[in-house]
Amino acid sequence: MLSTLIRRNRPRSEMSFMEHIDDLRVSLIRVLAVFMVGMVASLIFYEKIPSFLNLPLEWAKSPETSPIGFLIGKAEPSLAALGDLKEFTFMGVWSVLMYAAFAAGIALASPIFLYEVVRFVGPALNNKEKRGLIPFCVAALILFFCGASLAFLWLTPMSVQIWHHFASGMGIEVTWQASDYYSFVTMMSLLTGLTFQFPLALIILMWLELVRPRTLLKSWRGMLFGILVLVGLITPIGDPLSLFVLTGILFCFYLVAVGVGGAIVRRKRIARGDKPNPEDDDIGDDDDDEPDPDGPNDSSNYGSSAGSTVTSEPKAITAKDKSAPPPAEGDLSSLD
């Protein structure tokens, strides 16, 4: 069992369907094992992880201590004087530990997850596709950490400032609960990192030829509206600055993805002997629908059918005459 988890005993090309399923199970066990290692490590060093997750709150209180303090803005005096996080229930303390452990497990298991994806689907690809798979996985990892870093460094401190601004305007005294804050920081970073994967999803759809690059480019208005809605759902407040900046970043990713996906599709179609652009296939289909000028003439068909009808009538009459009874005596109708 241990040797199976560490290495594959047989080449993938010689494996049966059930052996592929077992290999998928082994890959999932490896990813979950690394995830659990990250969680256990964070629970062992539980004093360090919460202090790291507290950084966005400290940057919201004192923007000058942030690496990008010029983008956060000045904090209100009531926010700067805010005390430490508080928790009012025992299970809330356990939730704080779980959120910290979950964040550490995701950060540690992400590269292993991409490695297992490459190891599982790699043998089904040719050599050229294998060479493109590694940069794809590296780009996915970089985009995930870029999105998580953007949320951790900028979106979370700005959201804390905006929340506190609205609360102060309504005369509400805010007491920050630790479990709510840590869940907010963790989910904000995770969802933003996953959102940054959507240009790679577009490239996969174009590579599989499920959608055409020109079709995506023509529907840029709908894509811009969808990105705006998605960003509004991810950011808790949806303040205009963070909403427009993040929407602009994702829309630029969309344009770059269409360009890269179009180049990949053209190279793929040329390599297999097709026309470079997928839209050229529609021209060939329209030509096939035109009638053939050298096809059969309707008049000849009519003549042949008429001739067959004429020749069949005497046969029918002859058969009728043979089956008719002889005329009776004294019947003068037979003279006609």
C-alpha cells in the first residue's frame, strides 16, 4: 500500500480502467495528505498563523505600515483606536484555529494538486501538448497567488475601512469578532485567487474548440457585465474603486486569454491540416448546401414517370379483358 502511494508500479499506457480509477484515488490521497500536513503544522504553530492573518487589519488601521499604503487610504481615528479582536464563545476560538489551519493547508497543497493533475492527464497527451502543460500549470499557480495576494494586501484592508466607515456614519460601535474576521480574510483570498483562473478556463474551452475566439471577442459587452457582477459578488462591499480596478484587471485577462487562445487554436488546426480559422469551416458548409448544376433534370424524371404510366395502362386493360366473363346470348352490347 505504501509503495503504491509513493510511486506507480506500472506505466499508464498498460493500465486498465479500474487501475486508472485506483490511480486517481491515490492522487487524491496524496493531495489530502499534504493538505492535512499543512493543517497540522498550522495547529502546532498556532501562535504564528493568526498574527499573519491579522496583517490586513493592521494595515487598515495604519496604512503607512502596508507595502501598498498609498492605495489603501487614510484610516479614520475610531478605526485606528480599535483594539484587538475579540471572541465570545469557546467554539469561536476553535473556528479561528480551523480557519488558520485551512488557509495554511490550501497554500501548501496547491502546488501538489497541480502536480497530480499533470501526472494524471499527462500520458493522454502528445509530446507537444505535454510541453504546453507545464507552463499552463505554472501560470495557474502564479495567477492563484497573485489573486490571493491582491485580496490580502489591498481588497481586505479597504473593505475593513469601508465597513467601519459605514458603521461610524450610522452611529454603530463595531466590535470585531475574531471568527468572522478570519473567515472573511480566508474566503476573500481564496475566492479572488480562484477568480484569477478564469482566463485559463477560457483558453481550455478554445483549445477544446467548444467556443471560438471570435465569438468570445464579439460578446465582450456581456463578458464585461458578467465580470462586473462576479467582482461585485466576491467583494463584500463593492466600493467603486476596488470594483472598477478588479473588473479592469479581469477584463484585461479576458482580452489576453482570447488572443492566446486564438493563436493556440490556429496552430492546432494548421498542424492537423485544417483551415487556420474555425470560421472558415462555415464557408465550406454553405458550399455543400448549394444545388448541383449537373444534377438530374425534373423534365426527364417526369417523362420517365409518364412513360411508365402509359406502358402500364395497356397491361391493366389486357388483364381486365382476360378476366371479363363471356357475353350472354342476345346481348347486343358486344357488337360495339
